[in-house]
Amino acid sequence: MKKNNNWIFPVAFLIFIIFWKFISGEEDLKNNYPNIVLVMTDDQGWGQTGYYNHPLLKTPNLDLMAKSGLRLDRFYAGAPQCSPTRASVLTGRNNDRTGVFYHGYSLNKNEVTIAQELKKIGYNTGHFGKWHLNGIRGPGVPIFKDDEYSPGEFGFDDWISVTNFFDINPIMGDNGIIKEYRGSSSEVIVKQALNFIKKNVDNSKPFFTVIWDGSPHDPFVASEDDKVGFENLDKKSREHYGEIVAFDRSIGVLRKGLKEMGVEKNTIIWYCSDNGGLKNISPSTVGGLRGNKNTMWEGGLRVPAIIEWPETIAPGITKYPASTMDIFPTILEIVGLYPNNKYSNLDGKSITNLFEANKHKRTLKIPFRHDNRGALIDNNFKLIAHDIEKLEFELYDLSNDPTESTDISKSNSQVFELMKNEFMIWNNSVDKEVNAMKFNHPKHWVIIEKYIKYFDQWINRPEYSRWIGRALKKEGPGYQNFGPLK
Ligand SMILES: [Ca+2]
């Protein structure tokens, strides 16, 4: 008797269809991976953009970007200081967990970075500008090839980077080789980043480009043209604001460059600053918020931020609280790596829900810990610990009190106790990681042999002369000034 095999064909066909759908779904995403550009300024305060109606400063290029992208009005730097925030961008984790306790600390080698993850799925990755995650203090010097903590060691294929802040006509490490560049720091790195982008566009490769500017960090040096309109300011403020004008122009060059290459529609540009605004600059840098850089007040943590992705994100403004710790999970979700992959102890969460019309309330609180100070943000509630060891906490309601003037911990004791407990549990989880890690304290480059070799060549460079002079006389501060340790 002949067996009835009629079922084989339909079942095989069904299996084929499911399999094909699965494969082609992955293929679609792969063929359409967005390009990603992260742009970060250094010390630009929350109030220092045209689109927040600054009384003097004009930022036409940022304003255009804010109009066509998603403007995040409550975006937080992961820490109120440079290196710690940079660590939080690359890892999605609080800075203390990564060994970057203060400026100049190196990022622990066992951290997983966005660049490493994106490389695995075929992205080309590049870093341009300030790095400040390699354990070196002092004004930015070129990063060498043999640097154990160079961008190349953390997943970047191509890099033109300096250890720290840099200014007009900088020398930088081009994949570890010293090269001299002409122009403002913003102009220089955007130009180099566009060369990298062009190479990838020509090869049809998705790219991940990190542009970390040295402006408007001190020393403040702007060109005459960029200081027009600031004549009535004191010299320091005039130069500082001039640097933001140069940065803004570089944003225009970047957006225009992407357009000319025809890739702007499927390119995400995520712009933000690395910490809050500076003191002693006029007009104020923080747009009416309390506190400045290096404090847990809003003025120290809240920074301007925009995500532009023309193909996917409708223009808009959101007050949803988010932070630089959300960049890692958000980007990895966009490319399909998160949450399928397990990443240990992330402190951020993906904010792709903001790209859709339905914006939910944030459920995961935003934790901060830096230099024995802490904070925890739960939508409008903000818990602050000025001294974690002494358990000194305060509570603010940012919806009624955006300037954090009234501590409501007594009148809202229930919320206060809950948030305090949650912060302490989180703080213990950070302690556990810190206690298990090995780390080195940062060093100023003037005491590192491979840099001492360049003293003769560099002593007349304006950005280095003071430091080299002091080092030759072996006197501080600056010489062997390690600053606060963990
Ligand atoms: Ca900074």
C-alpha cells in the first residue's frame, strides 16, 4: 500500500516560509543599519544654546537640528564631570562601576563599549577628538599607538585623538602617530570625522563615529570673527562663548557633509554636552538652574541634547528624563543587539519609546554617583546626597521647584525614604563592583617618559608651555597634582 505523503509539501513550505522570514528580517535590518554619530561638547551648559533663548549666543546650526530632531529638555550627563560622563556614554553604566571615579581615570579593560558591540555586526568605528579615558591628566596631548587605554583598545578602528581638552591648531594622535592640524578644534575634528565617514560611504559600510569636542572647555581661545557680539563681555566669557560659535558652525559642516554624501536620512546624530555649565562666566551658563559643573544640582548635570534621525524620528520636544547612560542600550536596541544580549549591570535603559508617538512615563530611575556625591531621579522627584558616606540626603520636586530651592524630604517622607533606600541598594551594588576592581590613579603626562621626550619640541606651544615649564622646575600645581582620588 502506498503511504500518503501529501502533508510533506505544505509543511516543508511552511517551514521554508518561517525560516525565510527570519533570515530576511535579519537581512533587512542588516542592509539598513543606521549610521550613528555621537557628538559631545566639553563644558557646554544647559543654557548655552540659541534654542533656549540665550540672551547673546546664537547657535543657528543647533537650532536647525533641534527643529528637525527630538529635543531632549531633561537630558543628564552621567556625571557632573568629563571623563566619568564619557565612560557612561560608552558603557551605559555609572562611572564608578567602570573605574572612572574622577577626571583622568582610565576606563577598566573589562568594560564592554558600544564601539566593540557595533564592530561585531559590521560597523566601522571611529573616534575623533578628546578621549580622556586613558589615565592621563593635563591639557590634551596626542595619544600614542602603544597606549594601553587608547580608543583602539576599546573598539575603535580609526581614531584621531588627544588625551584631554584641545584648542586651536592642535597636535593629535592619528591612530597613534603625531600629526599637526590647522583650525579650531571643532573644525579640525569634524573634517577628520567626515573623511572617515566618506571612506565608509564609498565602501557601503555602516559607521559609528564619535566626535568629542574640546570646546568650550578652557583654555578659552576663539577667533576674532567668532567673538562678534560678545564685545561687552569680560575676556574669559568672550573667548568661551566664541568657542561655542565655532562648535555650532562645525555642526553645520557635519550635517551638510552627511547630506552631500546622501546618507543624512538614515544617520542618527546624538548631540549632548559632557557636564553642566561653568561658574564665573557671564551671561550664566546654566539657564537659570541651580549649581554648576561638579555638583549634583541640575546646573551640574543637566545638559543640552538632541537626537536627529530624519528617516525615523519625527521632530519634537520632550521633557522625558534621560541620560548619557541610556545611549548604550538605545543604540544597541536600534541595531537589534539589546535586550537579547545580556549586558551586566547597565544603569541606563533604551529610550526608543520616545521615537514613537506613545511616550510613557519613565520607570527606571536615573542614578548618579561621583566623588562621594549621589543623586537619583524619578521623573520629577530628585534625591540628592551631598555626602554619601555621611548619609546626607535631600529631596526636590523639579516640577514645582526647577531651581531646587526647597528640600521636601520632611513633607514627603514616604517618597524620601523609598528613594533613599533604593539609592542605597544601588549604591551597594556599585560598591561591590568597585571593591572587586583594580585600577590605577591618573598621572599628569609631564611625568610620563614617552611624553617627556617631546618637551623640547613642545615647550613653545601655547597649550603646553606653562606645564612643561613647571615640570622642568619640578613645581606644582599641575606638576604631580593628581587631584581628588577615589
Ligand atoms: Ca567637561
